[in-house]
Amino acid sequence: MEGVMMAGKTVNVTAVRRKNKSIEFFEVPRKDIAWVTNLKKIPLLRGIVAIVESSAKGAQHLNFSAEKYAEDEGGEEEAQSSSKKGGFGNLSMILGVAVVGVLSFLFGKFVFTLVPAFIEQLLFQNVFDNQILHNLLEGVIKIILLLGYIYFISLTPLIKRLFQYHGAEHKVISAYEAGKELTVSNVQKFNTLHYRCGSSFIVFTVIVGVIVYSFFEYDNLWERLLLRIILLPVVIGLSYEVLRLTNSVRETPVLRYLGYPGLWLQKLTTKEPDDSQVEVSIASFQRMLEIEAELLQSRGTAKSGQAVS
């Protein structure tokens, strides 16, 4: 199933291309929870909250896409079976998918945090004693493993299509920010790279991790691995703040280069989309804008009515 999710201020909209070439939408309102909103205002903690939310939303998007694919392949019986589950069943499924998405992110983060440290210790433990240099080598190994992993999975047809939709999403957002009409021909003129992409965050976790780990000493491999686990929330939080910083200074001539490592990684995580993929991305983005405009209008009407009364 092919689709893309666009996140707005009040709603997340996923658009998928069905087997009959039609486009179907999955609209999830963004509900503000008081204590979560408060956490988002606290530096360092807001990065962890943002990553958890992003993982949960991404899992819901993939689940919806998979459901529609199953319906297209299985026919009406599959669709009716899904619809008979009812409200509580659907709610349980959504919550379950969100939890799985978060756990998958955490598992991947632990793997790419601990494995490089283990490999570096195994290869270079007795070569020298400088722990800062050990941390730098660990960062290099992490980058190599990360780039290798992304490159090889991008060779599979499924992931290649996913990265094409990723590129289409960036193109649409760039065209909108440039004030261009969202047509396929206009959108295709833009680059697949974008400063605010989450791919940049991955690079920053490696760089920030090298710096943070350098402030803590360890005596053996197990202490080193334990430190990596304990410091993981700190690295995630700081990396998110660095990402926000690079976004805020991207128009500054010299400081804009701070965001380039993330853009370089996007050369692997995005691919040039075809016109049909851009069409789906435009549909998702425009539907998100429509819903948010309707919501703003309804709020304005409500306020106007209150003022009259």
C-alpha cells in the first residue's frame, strides 16, 4: 500500500493510493493532553516526548496503509471483518499499534547505541587508553553501520518506494513554503531534501553522543554499555535541541551549514518520486489544510456567536 502522512497543528492526515487508483484519507485529530503539553515546554524533555509521539503516529500510519492493502488484496470480506470490530476494538488496535511503534523505535535505538560501543571495545580496547578517542571511533563505527543499514534496505523495492514518498513529502512542503501552487509540475521542481526532516535528528544523536560520552569515564565494557543506556535520554533530548537550533538558523549564511550533516543523510533516506506519488502527497497535504481551515472557521464562528450573545 502506497501512502504518505502529513502532520498539521490540529490533525494528522494519511493519504493512500488504493488498488483502483483512488485516494483514501485517514484523519487523526491531534488531542492536547495537559501534562504532555507541559512537558513539551521543557527543554530536553520535549525532545523525548516528540520522538515518542512521532513513533506512535508513524505506527498508526503504517497500520492504516497495511489495512487498506489487505482490503484491496482480500476483497470485501476483509473490509467487513475490519469494520465489525467496533469502537473499542479499533481503539485497542490503535493503542496497540502506537505502543509497538514506540517499542520498535526504542529497540532500534538501543541496538545502534550498544552495538557500536561493543564493536569498538572489542577491536580497539588494547590499542590505546584515550577514552575520548575511543568515543570518536565509536561514533565513526555507528555512522558506518547506520549508513550501511540504510543503504542496503533502500535497495529493496518496498523501502525504495517508501523513500520516494518521503522525497515527495519534502517536495510538497518546500513548494508550499515557497508560495507555489501545489500542482505536480510545480512540486517536482523542488528538492527532496528539507531542513526539518527527522533524518537530521539521527545524525545529531551520533554527534551529540560522542560529546556527551566524553564527560564520563568507565573501567570496562559493561560500565561503558550501562552508561550508554543511562545517557540515552540525555543524548536524545540534546539532539532534539540541536535540531531545533539548526532549523532556526538555516537562513543565516554561515550557521546554515550546521544542518548539512542531516541533509547529507537525506540523500539516502529520500528518493526522487514519480508523478503519482507526488499526487498522493499533494492530496494528503491539501486535505490537512482543508481540515485545519474548517476548524479555524468553526472556532471563529463560535467566538462570534459568543460575543453576540
